[in-house]
Amino acid sequence: MTTAQFRTKIREKIADEALQAALDGNAARRVQGRINAFASLPDWQERRQRAHAVRAEVIAHLDQYLNKFIAKVTENGVTVHHAKDAEEAIRIVLDIIKNAPTRRREENISVHPRSHRPLGRSLVAKSKSMVTEEIGLNHALEAAGHRVVETDLGEYIIQLRGERPSHIITPAVHMRRHEVGELFQEKLGIPYTEDIPTLTGTARKVLREIFLTADVGVSGVNFGVAETGTLTIVTNEGNGRMVTTLPPIHIALMGLERLVRNLDDLALMLSLLPRSATGQKISVYTQLIQRPEPGQQRHLILVDNGRSRLRNSSLHEILYCIRCGSCLNACPVFREIGGHAYLGADGGTAPYPGPIGSVVSPGLLGKNYVHLAQASSLCGACKDACPVDIDLPKLLTRVRAGAATSDPFSVTGGQAAAGLPTPVKLGLQMYTRLATHPSLFALSQRLAGLGARLVSPASTWMKIPAFTGWGYSKDFPRPVTKPFRARFANTTQPLDSRHLEPSLVPFGQEKTLQPASTPDISKVNLVGRFTEEMLALGGHVVICKEADLPGKIIALLRERNIDRVQTWDQVPGLHEDDLTEAGISVQREADESIKAGITGALAGVAETGTLVIPGGQGQPLSASLLPEIHIAMLRASDIEENLAKAMEVHQLESFPAVVLVSGPSRTADIEMTLTIGVHGPGELHVFLLA
């Protein structure tokens, strides 16, 4: 693909009115949601700097932390594999599937007659994972005869369309509801509808069968914890929990840079990632996986695929990225053209779009994507939005400039100003010569200004030549008579950072600002705050005494006409006899037909309204996942102020797995419209034992 073809694609996207409406809606809601979410963290700028330092430390000593992580993961019973590139990662996945016992043969899998998807030797249920997009895993598995189904709603939609994700977080951000309705009518055979809950419910029904019959579950990993060997997976819909819990084989693919040192670092990242990605204080489900489920194989594939080379280059800071996608929402270019305009030289859609993708894609995958760095205004909005303070404008200019011969980053083959037209390259070379001589630069400013004023009368605007790309939609303003340098030299007023917005304070002066006050934790009503946050998430809270608990739960079950439940072996304040005497059948095993699951909770988190639910012997995680209604018991004395405190007090690493539950499952993958009850429970009832 030539530069001209790239620009043609950009113009095509800008002229697409439906796309523009979809992108505008996404950006407005995501940006405002992020602002609102961070308003609840008075110290978020300090956390941001701490997160940057954590990521920098890990990347600087990556070998050390990887060795520690691998040793702990192996000790936990997870099989670890190393993949130097995409080809090796795919081969490892294929070998695992080939050598593993098949859970259900294809003749036992019912498939909708209009799905038009071939049945393979194995059914693979897949959770959203950018690293699998990067290596082209789906295509490779299908080529080998396996059936692969994306289970995130947005990913499922674009898989039916045969597309790549348009956004890291919201894969189908480019689609409107009528397009989804037409797609489901064609591919799933349902009557045409634009009703988003109906469309979501259809996907839930189809994908529920996939979860229950899949031979293999495949997921990514948001964070690996070096100290404990924990695999952390963050989702909202519940599909991530399904594919890692139900199939007899779970394969997790993880970029080898996605590490934090310990659970304290993890708590820090979890306070930033959801706020930046979706505007939530915390995602609905955060899984902390230590060991396999009983009878399950769990594999971890550590994928390099250029990361080691990138780590030793001038672009190493891009490895700090935690894949929140906030830079895409902030970027004025992405907000106009969308993810599918980021095309490689071969015409294929880049796996990573937007500002982050314009560095990651060429950094990992080579010169095929190096021209993407030109699709940026370098305004700095991406850096301001980044929760780990990556200097994306600096990295974008480095990709644009090419690489020094001593720099291991060589995707441009050492060619300066990669991806630019020849006239622009010549102009930049001339500018470089002028800019390195102050007196000559000052003279050139005056001459250029005088010339521009002569050809651009006061009553008109001057068009920038089209070959620059900028001239397609931008005009050149009439130059001023006196350049900035001359005006600045006469300025005597010193710069006072106290009158600047925080994002405009000069580097090095940040500490002169007064930190925001934080509440006295000793005075916080933890029960009240937990209840308020849980209600805001769409959950229900009943505060009661332990003696009253059985009667209240039985009343809820009778109100919903439920006579069968799945429970733990032991639930705080509740005995099995209480239920059986009331005519309610109790069982421990997962069953799709059961409408309610009853669990305990290890702790609650007041800051986010989160339940900390352990999994292990006698505590099946499926009880909080498969039924339509999840009922949880929590003692008021077990509520902690924040997640870091809960992790410290309750030693979460000692359990085979832990899930942090914050409200009922939800999605906003269709036109950013919130829909409750996707793959996990649509109702969450918390009985708080005072």
C-alpha cells in the first residue's frame, strides 16, 4: 500500500457519516466516563507516576522478574511455554489441542443451521485477547480444522463480519445497532431487530452453548504477578471467567512484558486500568488465577514476538502500556478515522490501531506498519490520557524519524523519516539545517512570514499543498507580523505554575502544587460506602442479622419461583437444612438449568463495592457465574477500605483462584448502550451480615 492509498482510505473513513456518528458517540462517552471515574481518586496523578515507575522497573529488569514469575507459575501447577515469535506460539497452541483429550466430539455440538461455520476437531471458546490478534491465532486454528468462537460480544460481532477489532476495548465501535441487527438476521437467523437487549440476549443464548461444550478455552492475561505467579484477567461480561473455568483445558497467552512485581502493584494497576478503559472504578470481574481447576489442564504461553528487541531499543517505553485504549479515545485522528483505517503496507488492518498501535505495530511487526506514525497530530492528548504516563508523542516522532544505526530498533531499515513523501522529507532536511543555527532560524522565520503574508492577503486563507496530507482538510492561518521569539523576548512576567491546569504545569514544577486532601479512613463508614457503591453498580444489598438470613433468602427464592440452587459446602450464616426444609433442592455441581447460585465472600471492598470471592474445594466459582441470579453472603466486619488492604489482610494468593465481583455482568459493545446480564448473572444480591 502506498502513502496515497493510505490517505485515500483515511478520506473514505472521514466521509462515512455512520462511522463518524459511531466514533463521536464512543469518544464523548469514554472521555467523560474516564474524567468522572478519576474524580473519585484525588491522588490519581501520584498513582499514575507510581505506575510509570513500576512498569519502568519491570521492563528494566524483565529477565529477573520473568524468572521469578515462571518459577512460581510452575510451582502452582500451570504448564509454562515460551514462544519466540507468532509461528512458535501458534504451533504450541496446536500441539496442546492435538495432545489433549477432547471434551465433547463434534457430533454432540449443536450448531445453528445458519451459522455457516465449519465444525472442526475441537471447539475453542476464546476470550478477548490482543496478543492473539497480533499473532493471527484464529486464522491458524481454523486452517488446522478447529472451530474457534470469540465470546466477547464485540469480538463475536466482528468475527461474524470477518473483520479485525476496530478498538482495543470496544471491538465493534464502528458499527451502529441497525448493522448489528442486519448481521444477526443474516448469520443467526433471528427476525430483524434494533433492540439492543434483544441482540445481546441472542448472543448470550448462542454463546452459552459454546461455553458449556468447548474443548478448549483461550484467553489473554492482563497482568502476571511475579511474586505469586498469579494470572490476572479483567472482563465485564463474564466470558473471560467462562473460558478459563468451564473447559477442561485453558490456554492463556501473555506478552512477556505484562508483569507487575507483587499484589500491591496489581492493586495499583487495577485502580487505573478500568477507569482509563471503560470509565469504571473497577471492572465487573477481575480473576486472580493461581492454580488449575480440579481435573483441568492450564497452560501459559509467554509470547516474545519482537518484545525483547523492542525492550533494547529507543522505543522500550511502549512496553509500559497496559492496553487500556484511552489514548485512542483521546486522539483526534483516531476519533475521525477509526481503527480500520490503520492499514499496513500490505493492505491488512493493523492489529493495534491508534496512537499506541502506531508505535506497537511497527515496533513488534516491522516496517509494514511504520507509516502509521504519520497519522498523528502530535498534540499530546494521548500522553495526557495514558494512565502510566507513556510519552507517546516522543515515541511517534522516533518511529517517524527512523532509527540510528546503533539503535536495535530497525523496522525502518535505518531510513530516516520513514513513510513520508519525498517533498516532505526534503522540507524536513532543510528545516533541520535552519533549526540548528539560531540566527539563521530567526531570519528564516521573518522571511517566511513576509512571504506568506504577500501570498495570503488578509481577506483570504492559504491552502496547504495537498501532497503534505495536512492540506486535505486544514487551512493555513495568516502569519503574524512579529514571530513568537521576538514577542517572548519582551516578556518580563515570570511563569506562575499555580495558575496553570495540572496538565500544563512545566516538567519539574509538579511538586509545587498542593496535593488534594484524602478522607480520614478511620471516619469512613465502610458498610455505608460499600452499600452505596454496590447499589450504583446495579446490585442489591440487604443488611440483616445472621438469625434472619435464612428467612430472607428463602423469601427471595420463592418470589422468583426458584426451587433449585447451587451452593458452596459452607456459606456464612446459612445451612443446607434451612433450604431443604423449605422445599428448595441444593446441589454442588454446575448445572445450566439452575437459576440461582449462593456463595459466601471472603471480603468486601468499600471503595468500589466489590466482593472478593475465593474458589477452591467446596467453593465452586461456577456458583457465582452460571446462574442468572447470584446471592452472596458478606460479614460487615470483612469489609476493607480498598483493594490493596483486602489483598493484604486476606492473603488472596493462598487460594487456587479468586474473583473480584463488582455488580451484575454488563456490556456496552453496541453503540455504547449499557446492557445488564450478558454471560454472567444479571442480578447480584448481597446479604450483609451486621
